[in-house]
Amino acid sequence: MTIEHRLTEVFDDVLETGENINPSLKRDEYDNWDSLANVTLLMALNAEFGEVVSIDDIARLDSFDSILEFLSGKV
């Protein structure tokens, strides 16, 4: 399974996006991507990909694309 596919599943689990994610949408464009969802996303990413995302990282990663690019350099 690719990183992108795995990330799609994490996004859907946490943000309930469905399989049709617009990768360029920013955090503030999601109705349900609030501070609690950000922490939940951090935990889900680390569970799926290993402990690769820090709290500082997740604070600056603000879209599917930015997280995918970050993970591609780490995993």
C-alpha cells in the first residue's frame, strides 16, 4: 500500500473526508479540522507511519499535500 493510500485512510478516519480528498485544501477549509482533530491526526499518523511526526511538525502541516510531502521524506 502506498503512502498516499495509507494517508487517505488516516484522513478519512480522523476527518471523515471519504475517499475523494482534495489534496490542496488547507486546514481552515475543513469544517472539522480543529485543534482536537489536529492532535487526533498526529496520533493516527504516528500509529500508521511510526513516530515520525512531532507536535511542531503537525502545527505547520496544513493540508493533505503538505503531510504527504513530509511523510514521503520520512518513511
